[in-house]
Amino acid sequence: MKRPKKSKSASHSPWVRLAALRPRFSAFMLDWASWGFIAYGVMYLLNKYWYIRHVNFYGRLTLPGWGWPVVIIATFELALLSHAFSQSIGLSLFGLRLFGPEYAPVPFRRRLARFVALHVGLVLQPLALFGDRPLGSLVHDSDKTGRMLLVAKVKDDLPAEKPRKWYTTYRGLFLAGLLALTFWLGWKITTINLQMLVERIGKSGHIWKDLFTPRFTYLTEPVIPGRTFSLVHYMLETIFMAFFATVTGAIVAFPLSFLGARNIMGFNAFGWLIYSVMRTLFNALRSIESILMAVLFAVWVGFGNPFAGALALFLHTIAALAKLYSEQVEAVDPGPLEAIATTGARRWQVVAYGVIPQIIPSYLAFTLYRWDINIRMATIIALVGGGGIGTLLFYFKNEVGRLDDAWNQVGAVVVAIVVVVWALDYISARVREKIG
Amino acid sequence: MEELIRIDRLTKVYERGEVLAVNDISFTVKRGEFLVLIGLSGSGKSTLLRCINRLIEPTAGQIVFDGIDVTKASARQLRQLRRRMAMIFQQFNLVKRSSVLTNVLSGRLGYVNPGASAIHKFPKEDLESAFANLERVGIPEQAYKRADELSGGQQQRVGIARALMQRPDLLMADEPVSALDPATAHSVMQYLEQMNQEDGVTVIASLHFLSLARRYGTRILALKDGEIVFEGLPAEIDAAKFKEIYGEEAEEVEVR
């Protein structure tokens, strides 16, 4: 019989291509879900066993906090592995293969079962895995409050839990195996080939030579008079781009950091909502590298304009600093906050008098550290039109072949970058030492 | 004497229902009393104190302060109530990187104009009373030092000065001398006694040492596992009572 229609009609529209991927995607998800069910079953039994055996001694009902992430990763890897071997173990196990032999269409009954399994599974899994109390408690452990009180009462008189070496526990061995598996997968996926590295060593030989004999022809002279600037000019552009982005970013991040701190936003539903929104925002913004943002801004304010780079760095700095800052806010000593709240102060007064004095030094240190990162980022942001010293770097690199000393000129730019980055690194390290 | 606080069937269960810190406690405190809470670590002394000004939300029960139900107070009412209930802490809880003066002035935060406090501006009379209170606890020369440059005893005196700034009706002291040496402990306790006797501030202090409790308390409340096991005058605690409160193996230690 034939393959299904979708994959046969190879259209150029990305949506059609995406749709063609759907069966494979759903197969993978189904596979993962199946492994998840197996893992969940195992964990459920372990929990039950743990409960019966140990709860009266150590008051432990369920997996520790890190347990569920481990289960998720493990099942993901199992699914990946089974796919790598083209053996959808989960599918065969549930009798839910996507196609019959030779891609024969599956009977409706089976398709329905597959649909239900996939959708119910996708809903149930996050519930089971992430649904901590109260939803999660419906799924796994049943007895939460009543008996625990009794347990806590006698807890002090219990024999001490003897710590064990990691390699004598199932957990330790399991984690070690998982680590090895991950490493092996990584090796395969990145196609690491040490042989090639040795064989083709001669290919880049002359470039190294040229790079190490830099020519500072354009140190203060513009490269193309009237259209471009000198090396020093671009360097200053770079430094101030980073400076602007860091200062403005820090100013914006400062108030935001309190909104993203658990201990400031309180433990009610409203505070939790704002906290989650802010943290999600920080993480989302942070995960977009500034060089990607610069692509957008270069189109917006002009290719090669340092303003584009500064804007990109500014946005990324807000997110990165706000996250670092809010972690600092969360780590403050709660004692003084308690004391100031006791005087009848408003919440923002508690922040102003209790939190801010405690976090100022680490804020300064993080801001300086961020400046270091921004300088380094600013040197290459020209790759996408963000301006700065990188403009020259990529200009000369593109002139390779047309210009005899192109690599020597690149070398000069690299030397300039190294000197400036090193110098500013040194200064900020010294300042941070002073603050700390 | 008129009653200042009435606590009625107060219960605090910590999250997840794992620890029952305070279990169905009822008692009253009269105006002008020096009530001492004793008991082992984890017996619920700190939780009880923190429930009174709702630094910890009680799970059940009622706390009435001067006729006002603290447990039902709105955020605004709670702030006004807290101004009248000062507290000092075992670890002093000063803002370490701020100056002693700022720490003392923060005792006025509940009273001052919030806008002015945002730029660290306090009224003249508050500044004067801050210096007066530092004078009173014997460390006027330390006003401009950073709080963490002071010794433990001095830091606790800053804590007392901060509490004095509130001009409170009630002072709660959560193991105020546990982190101090015996000699300093007595001097700190004497400041509390002075507040109690001269300013008429009602004091509730939790203490580790029974000898301190006997020396300073007008009444003693002993807690064990979140329940009251003794309530009465300091002199009424004999060897048998002591064993009941602190356990069979405990030996009484004297702090001089």
C-alpha cells in the first residue's frame, strides 16, 4: 500500500511541510507519554512501598523535589533512544502503531484509541509530574495531613537516617547511568570527530601566522574615508554602546527585580501571579541572545548603527540583570525585614529600609559583571549590523582574497578587542573586589 | 489590672500540616505585666510571639489586643496595631549595612509621612528622640557607625532603642539574650525591666534560662510541644515542675 497523502505531496509551503511532520511528532510524543506512564507506574509503586515501609519513621511520602525532573528527563531520553533505533517501543506496547505493515492505513478503532491515549496522556502527565499539591496529591499520595501530624510528633525520638555512599544507592547508580547516557548522546549528536581535527590541521595554518602579525594601518585613519571610521573610533563606539546598555538596563531592571522576587511579592495568589509573569518574562527575554535582538533593531534603526546594538544589549541586560537581582532579593536576610514590618511599616518601606541596603553591594557587582559581558557582546554584535568594532572585524574578514593583508588587519582588530576587554575586565574585577 | 491581650484557643500548624507548633493555647496578659515564656527550643515560644503581631498567620484561634481582634485586622489596621507592639529578636535583626541611627529611626516608619520616609527624611522630633533613646541605652556615640560594627550587646541595645521609638504598649522579646554572654544578658534584661517599670510597657519575653525568668518575670508561662504546661508565679516552679518542662535529663543552670 501507499504512504499517506500528506508526506507524498512535497509542497514548498512550510505549513504543509510542518503538517507532514505531524505524524512523526505525535508518534514521538506518544512514545514519550508511554514511557512516562511506565515510569510513573514504577514511581507510584516505589512511593507506595516507601510509604508502607518508611513513613512511620521518616515522615516521607513521596519523591523528593528533584525526583520528577529526573523522571521527565529519563523518559525523554528513553523515547529519544527508542526513536534512534526506529523502534517505537511505547507504540508497540500499547498496540498503537501509526501505520500497519507497509504503511497500511490503521483501522478507525485504533486511530481513536491512539487519539485518546495521546490527548489524555498529554493532559495527565503534566498533572502527575508537575501537579504538586493539591492536584498532585490526588494522583499520588493520599494521606497528607492527618497522619503526618502524628509522625511529626514522634520525629525527634527516631533513629538517625544513616547516609549512604552514592554508588550503593539505586538513585546514585541511576543518575550516574543517566549522566553517561546523556554524554554519549551528546557525543553522537554533535558528531565529534577528533581524527578530522588532527588531519586537517594544515588548512588554517597561514591564517594563524597572519593573525599573529597584526597591522595597525587604520588605528586612527578611517578605512574608507567618508564612509567608515578608524579602529579607535569603533572601539570607543563599542565601549560606550556597552556602557549605555548596562546603565540604562540596570536602571530599568532595579524596580523590576522586586516584582520578580518571591519574598517581596508575598505568598498570596496575586503576588504569585505577578512573580510568575515577571519571571517568565525575564527568562523568555533572556533566552533570546542579544545578537538575535540586534538583527531586529538593525532593520529598525539602520544596519551598522551602534544604536541598534545598544538597544539589543539594553533589552538583554534588563532581563539578565532583573533575574540576577531578584535572586539577590530573595537571598536577603529575612530577619531585618521582620523587624521593620513589626514597626508598622508599609511593605514598600520594608523594601526601602530592609532590602535595599542589603542588596546594594551585590547589585553593583552584578552590574559591573554585566558590563564585562556587554563589552564582549558589543565587539561581535556588528555581525548582524549592530555597529561597533565588529564592523571592522567582519569588513576585513570579507575582504580576504581581495586584500593581501586582510588577515593581518583582522589580527589588529582582534588585538584591539583583546586589549580593551582585558583592561575593562581587570578594572571591573578590581572595583568588585573593593565593593565586596 | 486591666487586660491587654487575650489569646483564645490559638493554633498554628505549619505548611503541609507537618508540624503542630502551637496547639490550642489560651491565656491573658494584663497591662504592666512582665510575662516570661520558657520552654525548650521548638516548644512554640517564637511562633506564639510572632502570631501576636501576625508575622506568622495563625491557623486558628483569636488574639485580642486592647479590645481589637488582631486576627481579623485588615492590612491597614494591622499596621496601626503593630506600631503599638514592638519586638526585639534573638539575632537583633538590625539592617547590618545601615547606620545605627537609620536602624533606630526605622522604628518610626509606622508613624511618619511615608513620602518623606522614601527619601530618608524624618521629622526633627524623631531625630531628637532617636538620640535620646540611644543615650538611654548607653550608646549615643555609636549613632553614625554601621550596625554590624557593633558588638552583640550593643546591637541588641540598638534593637531596644528601635523598639522604644515606637512608644509601644507591648514589647515582645524573642529570646533577647540567647546570643549574648551572661553579663551582657543581665544589662539587656535590665533595660527591659526599666521599660516595664518606668514606662509601663507590658513585656512578653521568651527566655532560655530559668534563673533569668525567675529574676525578671512577674509571671511565667511554660510551653512544651506547643502546649502550656505551667502558668504561675516564678517562685512556684520547683524541681518537679522543672523536670516536667525541660525533660528528665535537664539540669538547672544558673546565670549570674
